[in-house]
Amino acid sequence: MAEALKHQIEAAFDEPACATNRAKDAASRRKGCSKALTPGAAAGGCAFDGAKIALQPIVDAAHLVHAPLGCEGNAWDNRGSASSGPELYRTGFTTDLTEMDIVMGQGEKKLFRAIREVIEQQAPAAVFVYATCVTALIGDDIEAVCKAAAERFETPVIPVNVPGYVGSKNLGNRMAGEVLFKHVIGTLEPQAPGLCDINLIGDFNLSGELWQVKPLLDRLGIRVLGSISGDARYRQVAMAHRARVSMLFCAHGYVNLARKLQETYGIPYFEGSFYGISDTSDALRTICRMLADRGAPADLIPRCEALIAEEEARTWATLEPYRPRIAGRRVLLYTGGHKTWSVVSALQELGMEVVGTSMRKATPDDRGRVVQIMGTEAHMFDNMAPREMFKLLREARADVLMSGARSQFVALKARVPWIDVNQEKHEPYAGYMGMVQLVKTLDRSINNPVWADLRAPAPWEV
Ligand code: SF4
């Protein structure tokens, strides 16, 4: 591994604002969080995949993967990040490197030609160029090629030097933040910076979740100056250094970026969530309070309280007919974990019982919050083998499984409804509207008559 890349990874693992890092003693902190990679470590996504996921929602940029075809096939459009305008981000661009290109040392030339072709044919706002295992191992200098292409074609060309072999998808997320900080943020100035400009960091507008929250911000006169990176335009990201406050959605992936924005540009940040009614209200309150502290009009806070009161009343009124249909039902929650506390609190707000929740990728802070919400550690687990999950569901200790797509067949085999709450989901659950959507989905799934039929003995068993 190149020395520069090694240092970047070490720096990403030694993040002073990371809760996991802070919880260690000085000796273990010196060792860093980096672990020797074992075969299969990239299952569920390599670092390149993580970087691509984080940057691809910049919708007016071209995302060019310098690799044999398989890497782009692996990473293309595997999340439902939605765009309100350009669709360029969904086109897969790759240099499609062949064995002959590698043997003949043609990689860098092919990359330069590909950048030219993309710029001439698509006129993107910028080109993100991704290194992968193959091109990093043969030593292609994508930073030099990107620099030469940017000068020649007068378009930003950003090297994303995060080959898959350096680690997990999470590390890729974090390093994507570093790429934005190093090459993009601070390169453009907004024409009219405002006192109510904010950054949203770590939201990808999956299935349009950002659009469930943005109307609330619009009503308060709050502008999303820098979106990193849901439904973002390249220029928006480049101007993120002029926001007044940052809201951080995923501390695991982006705490380094939020900290650097604070230290370099004086933008304070907080970690929040738009899942659940009270978490949405808390996030809005915190944004307004922090903006007011930095000079936004003082009436922002009473206007925010009025909006929260109106929206909460309307949401609870809409939920009223559904609540008796789901109250008391038991949920097994098996998610990536970084926002588990938020989903758990949302489910409890609805009167549901959480019988178990995974904490696989949770930080110590996340764990603390879950214990606070649930009042016990008894229902927290790091990993659950499919066999155990099946047993738990089969013994009817849970009425519904909420998880990512990989566990869906365990639920279906156990004849229990399953709801997708991972990044690939098709329904948005953010904000007040999202809560209504989640409750409708829960009701539709749990009370579907098909389950009674499925669980009844087959005619030949009677
Ligand atoms: S970057 Fe490496 S690990 Fe990731 S898909 Fe390509 S070859 Fe596989």
C-alpha cells in the first residue's frame, strides 16, 4: 500500500471526535482501530463501495470507476438515492480495464481518454474518479491524471483514492468525507451567504427522505447550503464551508468531516436524526437554537416551536386510527446500528415493544442512548446468527422483523412479516410524514390476513 494512502487510513482511524476512539485508553488509541483484514472482510461492501455510496448522490457529477468492469457492476446504483433534477449520477461510467491494458501499462492513458470522453459528451459539473484494487495494485497515479485532466478540460476532476482492499464500507464512507474536505469544500463561494444556512452531513436522500424534511426547513426559512450528499449539486458541496451549523446524521461515517468543518471554518455541529416524531422535533429545535446562537433572527425559535406543535398535533391525529392496530406488537430490529436508538425510540413512541435490537455498527454513544431509551441492556446483541433469529421468530417472540434485505428470507421462512429499513428500502420514513408512512407499512404488514393462512396447518396436516 502506498505510504500516503497508509497515512490517510491511519488518520481516518485516529479521529479525536469519534466516540469509539475516545472510549479507549492512550495505549490502544496509539494502535488505532485498524484491524488486519481477513478474507471476506469486504463482504457487504468494500471501501471503494463505501466511498462510491457516499459520493454518488452528488447528482450532477459523473462518477467514473477506473477498474475492470466488475467493480462498477458491484457498486452501481445499489442504494435508492433520489434526485430532484439531474440523472447523470445514475449512469455507470468505467474505464473497463482489460488484462491487455494492464500488461501493456495503458491504465493511465485509458483513464485520461475516459475523462475527456465523459466531459465532452456529458458536460458534468465535475468528474469523480475512483481507484479500485486493481488500479491501485498496478500503481496507476490517478491523482496525477485527475490534475492533468482538470487543467486541460477546465472541469473539476476529483481523485477518490480509496481502493476496496483498504477496508470496510464504513472506512470508505469516512475517506469519502476526507476527499470532499481536501478537494471540494471551500472551492466556491456562495453569492449570498445567509444566517440560516446549514449543512446536512451523512444523509443520502434514500427513497426521497430528505424531501420529507426539507419543506419543514423551508417553512422556517432555513436553507440547506451544503448537502453531503443527498440530492446534492457539486456547487452546493463546494460551498458547504459557509454554512452556520452542521447536522450530522451518521457519526460513524462522517464525524471526521464535521469536526474538520468546525475546526477549520468554525461551523459547530450536532448529531441528530429525523426518524420518529420526538427526534424530528428535537433536531429542528437544535438547529434553530444553534442558528440563533450564531446570529439568526431571534424569532426563529418561537416560529420553530409553533411549527413543531402544529406538525406533532397533525401527525398524532393522523396516526390515531392505526395505533391500536400496532400497539403492543413485538418488533425484532436488526439494522446496521448507527441510528438504532432513533428507530427504537420511534417504535416505543408508537406503543410497540422492541424485543431485540442489534448494535453491530453502533458507537459507545449509540449504545448508551439505547440503554437510556430501553432501560436495559438485556435486549441488545451484536450479531445474531440466522438460526437464532429463525428460532426467535418461530417461537412467536416477535410479530415483525425490521432489517435489511439479507435477513428477509429468515423472516419469511419463519412465516413472520418483514420490513426493509436499510438503505435499499423503497419507502421513506423520515420526518413527521415518514412516521405516518412507517406506521401504515407496519399495519399493512403485521395485520395482513395472509399470515394467519400461512401459519394455519396445511390440509394434509389436519
Ligand atoms: S474495489 Fe476491490 S474489493 Fe471492491 S469491488 Fe473492486 S476488486 Fe472488489
